Amino acid sequence: MISTAANRATFIDSAKQFIADYKIAGIDIDFEYPASIERNGPPTDTPNLTIFFKELRSGLGSSLISLATPAGYWFLKGFEMDKISTNLDFINMMSYDYRNWDSTVEGANSTAQPQSSLLDMVDSTLLYVKAGVDLKKVNLGLAWYGRTFKLEDKTCAGYNCDMSGGGTKGVCTGESGVLANFEIDDIIMEADARPVYHEDSETRWFIDYKGDLITFDDEGTWKAKTDYAKKRCFGGTMIWAIDQEIPKCWQLS
């Protein structure tokens, strides 16, 4: 879509018409990921994407334009962030899924780790600053879901335990290695679990009745990360995703 001027123009005209027809605020672009070797992205993606956003801004006028962006170096380097950001209203940093739960990836850490650690968010912040991005345009991403690990040793509890892959599939999410927050709430209630607060990462974890380690965020850890976003002058925060959290019963009264 971004490879030629004609293709870009077709997309931009379509987006402009869609925005007008439905009277919506604008458009969010999620490109995962330009020039990514892992996904056979050509190197030309990077300059073409910069041109695309310049043309998109010109074509959409005052409509909002936002971009979902990675939090790690290897994917972020495919974006010319200092050039792109001038044509964006805001940027949504996907500051989650930092740690791999797929033990088959060569060279990956094969231990259970927090997937939304504040320590990793700090590193991501430095990457964006070095890339010349004004943090006032950036929203720090918060996870409304957790990641799960099948532990190798049932007697090991906590982060840094050896794992063999993702944990048991959730009833609704249906995918190994991930649970929506409402699924995690149900497991905590059923197992009468007592999640452990991990101060360094600002996450929580517990071992479920199947022996899986579950790492997740809650109101307390979200607050710590929101406070960090305020301290570092981020524009705000964003969540992924609204369908994965159900208000607790005490919040409904």
C-alpha cells in the first residue's frame, strides 16, 4: 500500500471518504512492522512510510492521525520517528509483550518474565527520546491482559523460573500464553490465589492450579505506570484492550 504514490493516494482518498461518511475523528495506523526482517519487510518500507504520513496529513487536513508504535529497538528502527511524528497528533507506544513466552525462539530468555515491566518502559522511553520524539505526543501503553508460562519445575515459583512455553488456553481468549484480565480474575477467585506484588517491575504474578505462572497488571500497578508517564511528561496513556477488562463488583456500586 505504501510502495507507490498511486497506492498511497488510493488509500488516503478511501480513508478521507470513510471519515467523512461516518463523521469520525480520524484514523489510527498500526503497521507491524516496516522493514522488519522477521516479516520480510523491504528496506524501502521505512522511507515510504515517512512519505505516506506526510501525504496522509496533507490529504486528511485537520482529522486526527495517530500511530501505534513498538517499544523495542529492533522494530522501532524501521520508523523514522523524528520525521513521522511531525505529521501525527499522537503516538501509542505498545509498551507490553516485552518478554517472549515462546521457548522455541533461538536465543530468547527461556524463563518466565513480566511482560509489562516498568523497567522495560523506562528503556523504551530513552529510545523515543534518542529518536527525537516529543513525549508529549506519546501515550504510554498499559496492558489489560496477562501472559502465562508453563513452568518446567513445579516447585519453582516466581519470575526467572524455567518455562517450556505458554500456559493453558483461556476459556474466552482461547490462545496459549495469554489471558484477558477478566479470565485472570476468575482464576484468582476459583483458586483463592494471592497474587504477589513485584516492586521492581510494577507487576503481579501468581501460580494457578495447573502450575502456570500468570503475570498481569491491576489498579495498583497501572497507577504506578500512569504516575511514571506523568513524571516523564508523556501525553497520556492508552490501553490494550478495552474488551479484556470487566469492572470489579466493588466498582459497580
